[in-house]
Amino acid sequence: MKNLYAFFLSLFTLLLFYSCTGDQNQVVEKSDYYTEQYRPQLHFSPEANWMNDPNGLVYHEGEYHLFYQYYPDSTVWGPMHWGHAVSTDLVRWEHLPIALYPDSLGYIFSGSAVVDIDNTAGFAKDGETAMVAMFTHHDIKGEQAGELDFQTQSIAYSVDKGRTWTKYEGNPVISNPGIKDFRDPKVVWDNERSQWVMVLAAYDKAMFYTSPNLKEWTYASAFGIEGDQRLWECPDLFPMQVKGTDEIKWVLLVSIQKQGPNGGTATSYFIGDFDGENFIADHRKQEWLDHGKDNYAFVTWSNIPATDGRTMGIGWMSNWQYAQKVPSEKWRSAMTLPRELQLRKDGNLYRLTNVPVKELRRLEKSAIEVFNLPEIALNTYELPKGKGLYRFKLRCDEPMSTMRIRLRNSLGEWLEFGYFANDEYYFIDRRNAGKDDFQADFRGYHTGYALYPKDDILMDVILDHSSIEIFADDGQCAMSDIFFLKEPFDRVELVAACADLEFEVIDLDGIW
Ligand code: FRU
């Protein structure tokens, strides 16, 4: 009897144990995935460890590929790999295994990818199509030995939709000409001249190369600003049609390591023409793609189908000033939202605008709150209690004074953004938006000028748990800033004086 009792007791305990641990595991998996403090819910971030620049952006057979600078062993920068993710809609991402590992030629630094439709490199066999990636091999031993030629350019290919990669046995395909900073090749197909064109960063300038087959490259020319001694990185070169016309201009994006519009690193652009060998800028003046503090190494997707026709890209949503010190524990950094670029002409000036891709509208929930407001508004609204992810849309006709939108939580943390009517600039103030003592350059108030000041202002704002992106005046002034709150915002205050004012709060779903 005693034994029987003991038997049933242990059976019961065992069943209880399995049912609990089984349940727990399920709960752990579901509730813990991507729910850590600070974890972006609208933006791509790696599951764990260090990420910087987006790399190898290419569309192929229904998938947008996002490779990225990745160090899988730590939350700070280290021996670089290419991490990999894909999306079918630019909204939700699927993590894939690491695509490229360091090898005897070095770490795998930034670069790009193309689809070799005509098999110019000969990597594809019958019925196959090859994706070709071009990247910088960074030989750490050479760097440590004080040599100059430790960065070279190499290629790798995949014939299985980017799932596995083979490095070309003839690497490197471009050796180093004696320039210490010689990296980040971005390849584009030049349709007019039927050639591959590659731009890379060579210290304080961009250098252009051409090739018939992605393996043999010929130096063509260089472009820089006289007297500029800042380090250039992650360039991109592509043609664009000027909105509303048949005119084609070429855009050169360049990321700059110092003296961004609000300090530190930032992405800039030049507009001009490309004759197959030389880039001729209309003005040597650099413009900023984004006036916030956190959009670096922004580059575009290649091989977007002509039926789509958009130019789209993504940037790294951080700044080298503090990227390795931000307080997320398990992973470091996120990408910006994928954005559509447009080229507009106003008078003699060309401007590049950027707005979130239209696919993000899929995250807008049906519960939309619209506030039609009187001329002068000073109101506080409770934010809809969803996932803490919002899109704000504002239209203010004839702004009469400063417009301020302040987000608050019950701990007294706040983030403010808005428009200064007198000086015609937009701003983000993150000086009270949570943790900011990890690095002196982080705390700040950032401004971006309205390009074409006009009578009415429009703001499209996307708020994630740890970032805000403002797209003012249809993307003429974009600003991206990150922050680290203790608790999500629950209220929004609006102070504005306009001839007519509309304010809309849209509750968003997360992407994970
Ligand atoms: C830009 C950059 C690139 C380089 C990579 C290394 O953020 O410095 O120039 O290829 O990061 O991770």
C-alpha cells in the first residue's frame, strides 16, 4: 500500500513537472521573443550581438535581402561577418544564417550585391542565376603591422537565392593601390553603356571603377571636395528620374565619419551626372539625407523590378560616437525604416527626399484617432493602449509660432519634436528621454532645416520603442534619433497655433 502510494505520488509529481516545464517553455518562447527593454518593434535588429552597416541590399525572386556588418560573439564591434535576413514586403524580416565569414584574406567589411542576370561573371550554370556580392577584405594583421594596403576588394556568389555563398578563388579582384582607407564597394549596372560600375570610399573621396564581368575592374576616376579631410565611407551611386519629368540625374550617397549635421557620423548626397567614367556634381556642396543623429551608411537596394521602379534604401540607426555604448544588453543597433527616395527639382536645385516605404501602412491598425483642432491648440491626449508604436500625422497651415509635440510617460521622461516657425526648422529634443549618461555626445537637441519653407507644414512621424523618425514636408527634411526610455510613453501633448490644424494618431502593430 505504502509502495503504491509512493508510486502514484511520484507519477503525479512527474506529470506536474512535465506539464509545468512544457507550459513554461511555451510561454518563455512566445513572450520573451523580442520583448526585451529597448527592443525595436518596427525596425530590423539582430537577435543578438553587434550590428552596423546594411550590406548587399538586393531584390531577387520575391525577396528583399538585407545583409549587415555583424560580429556574432559580442555586443561591440569585432571581426566582421555578413549577417543575413530576408523580407518579402520590407516590413517583416526573417533571420537567416550568417552569409559570409572572415577568412585568410581578412574580415568581411561592407559592400553590395547584384543579380548577374546576363551571367557576365560566368558563375551560373544552366538554368541558374547568380547573385554576386562585392565586399572589402580587411586584413587585420596587415593593419596591425602598420601596412597601408590591408583593404582589398573581393567577390562571392550564390546560386541558391543567397542561402549559401562561395568566395571567388581569384580574390581579391581589386588590390590596394596604397590607400589606407579603401573600402565599401557598391556595384550598379550601367544600362546605357552595358557595364558594371563600382564606387568605393578612398579616404576623403569616392573612386569609380568599371567592369564587363565583375571580376576584372578598371579604375575610372575619383570625386571629392577640395580641402575636405574627413573620412568617407559606404558610398552609393545610382541613376534616378526627376519626379514628374523624363530627366535622369545620378545620385552619389556618401557617409561621412565626422561633422554630421548634428555631430558625429551621417549620410550625405550629391546630385550630378555620370558619363560612364566620371561623376560630375552639379554643386560640390554636400546635402544631408537625414538631419537626425542616427542614420549612417544609408544605401539602396539593387535589382528592384522596373514594374516597381522605386529607389529604396535603409541606413544603420546609430552613430559611431556612441554606438558601442548604448544600453541595450543583448544586441546592439537597429536599421532605420526602409525608405523610398525621390528626386525633385525646384528652380535649379535638385533635392533628394526620403519617406518610409508605403508597405509600412500595413501595420496601421483600424483604430485611428483623428483630432480636428481649433486654431490654437494646447491639448493632452492619452495614447491608444496598443503596443506603444505610433504614427503621428500633422498638418499645420500658416504656423504662427513654434509647434511642439511632447510625448510623456508617468516617470517624467519626455521627448519633444516640432517646428520653429520663426527660424523655419524642425527639431527633436531627446534631452529628457530616458537613459543618456553612457556617452557625452548622446544627450542632445537636434535641428534640421525645412528645405522649401512654405505656408503649410506636414509631418509624418514614426515612433518605435527606442526611436523616432520624422519625415517633414513629404520627406524634404528627415530626422532619425534613438533614445532609451525606462517606460513607454502614454500621453502626447500638443502646442500649436495654425490657421488650420490636423493631428492624427495611428496605432501600429509590431513586425515581430
Ligand atoms: C562604416 C564602416 C565601413 C566599414 C565597416 C566596418 O560604418 O566603418 O567603412 O566597411 O564599417 O564594420
